[in-house]
Amino acid sequence: MTSFSTGSPAPGSRSPGPLPEPALPSATYRLQLQPEFPFAAAERAVPHLAALGVSHLHLSPVLEAVPGSTHGYDVTDHRSVRAELGGEEGLRALAATARAHGLGLVVDLVPNHMAASPRHNHALREVLREGPESPYARWFDVDWDAGDGRMLLPVLPARLSEVRDRMRVTDGVLTLDGQEFPLRAGTGCLPLDELLDAQWYRLAWWRLARTELNYRRFFTISDLIGVRVEDPEVFDATHAKIVELVADGVVDGLRIDHPDGLADPEGYLERLAEATGGRCWTVVEKILTGGEPLPASWPVAGTTGYDALRYVDGIFTDPVGADELADVYRAFAGRAGDRGGYWEATARRAAYKVVTHELTAETSALTRIADRICAADPGLRDHAPWALHTAIRELLVRVPVYRTYRTGGDEVLTPEAARGAKAAFAVPEEAAAVDVIRGLALGALGDGPEHRAFRARFAQTSSALRAKSVEDTAFYRYTPLLSANEVGGDPGRPAVPPEEFHAFCARLARDWPATGTVLTTHDTKRSADVRAAIAVLSQCPRRWAELLEELAGVPAPEPHLAWTAWQTAFGFGSPDPDRLGPAVLKSVREAGLHTSWTEPDPAYERAVTEFVAAGPGRVPLRASAWASALEPHIRAHVLGATLVQLTMPGVPELYQNTEREYRALVDPDNRAPYAPGPDDDKTVLVRAALRLRREHPDAFGPGGGYHPLAAYGPAAPHCLAFRRADRVLTAVTRLPLRLAEAGGWQDTALALPDGRWLDVLDGVREFTGGADTPVKLAELFEARPVALLARA
């Protein structure tokens, strides 16, 4: 198990075991590989990144993917390392160079899905050729009965009748506009219509995917087909190469992408740990919401760090100002945004929208399974399919987290949730279908193959619904403070009190000391530096409202858009229509209120583009006297968040280029190839913190613990401080604008532990600890708004 022992666990907490070799990373650095930045380019960056102070390079997916892919999550062949990146030879060369500079490699692994590309995906191509009898048929969740024995392929740009004249049969392959489809044996000589009807698949207009799809996909992306890694043979076939790379010492750690999409995440992780011999530091991209814990039984070091991101961002957000900003937002946006203007209502409406539209095929599949179970069980008969479908929908939208697991679930699908679901039924007797669906989802009504299939698919659909309705819809509909609209975040409660932050860190130090922590990733909607600028607005909500009034001369299609676009531009910091325009356009498409990806409104989108070009993409918001005065406070937030993340419990990850100022928006803006740049004051801080982590692994590792320190005096709430072991002390400034308005630090002081403490950031200043000699915070923060001290 890749986990750690930190002494006696608290009652009910996780009791981790020892970490096998290789040792725990001190810090990782994420590189986005793509054809423009292959293994060779990463190899050239190794000396610079080693000098920065990280211990491991974290690579985006390295297995074969669709040609030209800039992300690598569309895997096509698990047997080989991606040729466009330099192939296995290039990866092994990178590993050797990294090792020579004291670095290891962590690789992003994609177990849940593959590219649904018959041309490039060998396993899928064989299923299409041979049908359900193919040895590869077990790889994919295909409901052959739902498609009358055929697999729906929604890949046509228009209805079949409009494109059939462009179809050709060449060398035993059916082609259309660059797409290739294998033919069932003996059918190549048939006339076209007969040939199409004779295949194991049905080519269809892409718009049919929403309702007619009969294979499991990734979220609502039909181009990515789910993989059944719960099958031991499928697991072995899809993991042989990665296991080999681990055994050969090429790969030291794994980041598991989207484990919630798997039928049995815990079973998968157990099999992975066994296959790798426990030699990997393994973290999972698990999104935790509210107070949800990571399942204690999972054999992993922790999460990839979105939970830490939420707490770090929250500690630098003003709770009073955030509430006031929400009031201003509701008054400004009115009914132009999502009606009602409150987060919980927005999230619930978004869930209904996604479950009844984008996930129709998934809920229909669940209904078919439930109907078969009921038909076979005399005690469950006579529940109409429509009632089962309604119960599925109503329970799914009431799941407050991403999914249930094989152990437990009652705390998620509560009796209260069931009562709420039953309210959708006009006839109480028909509402009994809710009890059936809840029982099936919790595994309380049997454990046959169909029962297990329903339980897994309900959980998988729940995670897809949560991701699409919250991350990709509601986050774009409710936007009082955009810095809170990040994966794992809570826009309805963006601020985190210091005591809650300290409690979170204490839990990490106790239960998951080797978990990952992040501030910026390839999936964050705004980089940490952009979010920092936006979060400062929580300290001056009225001034933000006044600024929007001054900007009213630039007409927007509607006020919700104006608010979102101007706040995005403020965070981004410079008027750049080429980067702001696509980000704002993506936001309105994701929101789905006036236009969407599948039902675009060209006139509205044209108005959005013109507005951004005339306003947010042209006006230098941060150049005004008022905004310029905020720059020191924004910088304090940037440096404070960076230092906290680098020194709190866990293994910090730096996203490429974030060791210096890094302003980026939603993908693909944040996935440009890595390019080194000049150092700044943030780089100085990053180097110092990483050097300290490397020199004192005992202070930051499993035994380092976490000890909050409390300042005292009139401005005490503006200081966040903690100690790691008895060697390192972090202190940062919170809410600096409010602090300045209140008169500064005045006589506020912080008592350091006994002994002499060196300021690591300048290497010169020393402070003497002791209860009788507290350090005035005005002195501690004289040179900068943060302090990193090490015992001298």
C-alpha cells in the first residue's frame, strides 16, 4: 500500500501502513506532453526543473492516443507508449536523464475510458468487426439488446440519407470523410444499404447519442468509450505496459484519472497496488465535496489535491465580503442569470437539466436494468418503467457527492433523499418505485449479476451527472465570485475560516500525509494567480459594484454575462481578446442558458464575441488608480497561497510555468506547451520552499505533523501561521486590504517556538522564539507579506 504511518490514529480515522520504495516525492512538477512538447523537450527541461527543487516530473498520459491529441486522455492502445511523443525509447531516455538529475517520473493513467475511434482503437475495431462474440467485446459496456443487436455509432455529421453518397468501400473498409469502419466478414460485396444493415454497428447522426447511445461513455462525451477494467483480463491487457514501466524503474508514481467512472474504484486500486507490487506513490483524481472523506480503505497515498485547493483558496477569501458580493450579484444579474440567484437552487436546476437531456441514454440504460430485475423478482413486479425511470432521475439529482461506493451509501442516498424523490409522484403507491431504486443502488435487494450491474452503473452515472451539472454547468450559471467556481469548490460558501483550515490540515497530517496538493492544474478553470486577483474582490464588493456601473457604457447581451466577463478580465489582468474571447464564449456555452455546444445560437454568440472585443478584451481594468492600488493585496494573496500549499501537509504539485506569475484561463488556454521564463519574487519563494522540503524531509513527510500557531492582538485574524515538526514555520497575511483599512498590524504579535529562527526567504534575518519574546508581525512581514522560517 502506498500509504504512511504517523503514529496512533484517532478513533474512526484511517490507519495507514508503511510506504515501500521508492521514497515519497517531496514535490512534483506537471508537464503537459503533446506533439509540440514531446519527451525530448521534457528531457531538455530536466536540468532547470531539478534546479528548481522538485523531486519528480509528473507527465500527462503517455500511452498511444489519437494522432494530434494535445491532452492524451483519448487513449487508443495501452500496449505502447505514444509514438508522437517519442515512443518508449523517448520515455526511457527521459527517465534516465531525470534519474541522473535526481528526479523520478509520475505518470497520469487513464483506466476509465479510451477513444471511441474505430480507425485508431484496435480493440474497438475488432468489436465492430466481430460483434458480441469478439474477444474484445468484454472490454466495453455495450447493451446489445438495446440496439437490436447492434452498437450505435453516432459519428455522422448529418442524417444517413444526407451522407450515404459520400461513403465508399475500399480494401474491405467502409470510409466516410476520413473515418474508417471495419466490415463484418462476408459483407464487403453487398450494395451499400444492405451492407450498412449487415454490420454489428449502426452508423447514425451524432445528435442521436443523447438518447439512443447503447455504450457507456466518459461523462457525455461519445468520442470516449468506457472500459471495463473491473474484468481481470481487461485490467491485465490495459495495464501490462504501465506495470512493466514501473517494474523497470521508469515510472515511480501514478496519478489515476477519474476513478469515480469505474465500476469498482476500490477493487481497481487494490488490483493496481498488487500489480505494481506497491512500488508506486499513487494518488487519485477524486473530487471530495463538503466534508466527504476519501474512503479510508483505498490503497492510495491520497487525492490529486482539489480538496486542498478549495481550502487554500477559501482561507484567503473574506466571508463577509463574499456574502455581500453575492447580494450585489443577484441585484445586478437579476433574472438574466440562472433564475433565483442562489447556489443550491442553481445546482439542483442544472442537475435536472443534465439528467433529463445530456444523460438520457444513461438513465434509459439504468431503467432497462431495473425493469429486468423487477420482472424476474415476484416481490418487485408491477413497477412501470416510467416510474422506475422517474425514481432514478429523482434520486440521482439528490446525490450530494460524486457517487456511492460498494461499502456504504446510506449516508448519501438517505431516507430524506428518498422522501424528496417521492414528491415527484402524483400517486403515492407509484412512488414505491423510489424504494426499489434506492434499494438496488445500495445493494439491499440482491447481489446477482444484474443487481451488481445496476449498482455500478448508478454510481457511474451519478459521477457523470455531478461533474457535468456542477463543474460544467452550474459553475457557469452562478458567478458572484469566480475564484470559488473551481473543481471541488463551493460557490455558495467560498470562504473557509482559519479554524476549519487548521482542522483540515491536521486531518491530512494524521490520515493522508502523502496526499497531493495543487493550486493550478490542466483542468482548473482559472489559474491560481487569476483566482487570487478575483478573490481580492471579496474584500471590496461595493467598489466592484461601482466599477461595473462605470463600465455600463459597453453594452452586453445580458447582465449575467457582463458580470462574468468583466470579473474574468479583472482576474486575467490584461485586455487580450484572443484569450478572453474563447474563455467567455466557452462559459456561455457551458452555462446553456442562451446557447450551448449542441444547440448554438449564432446571433447570441456573435453578440458575446463583439462585447468581449469592445469591453473586457479592450479596457485595461487593472490600470485604473483604484485597481492599481489592489496589486499589492493581490500579490500578497498569490505569495500566501503559494507558500501555504508548498508547506502544508501533503506532496505539493506545481503546474508547468506556475513557479512564476502565471495567468491562464480554462482549457485549452492553460494547456500551452511548457516554456521557461524569467524568475520573479514568486520564483524566489518557490525555490526556497522546495529547497527546505528537500533538506528537511522529516519535517514535511509523514512524521512532520501539523501545529497551528495563533497570533494575538488587534489584527490577529489576518495572520495564518503553522509549524511543521519543530523545524519549519510558515506565516502569511490574510485579507490584506481589510487589514490595511483597519490600520495595519499595529501591536499584533506571534510567539515563535523557543530557539533561533532564520528567515529562509532572505537568509539574513533571525528571530528569537519564546513566549516572553513575541515577534511583532509588522517586523516579521516588513519585507514581504509572507514569512518562511527554519530553525537556525
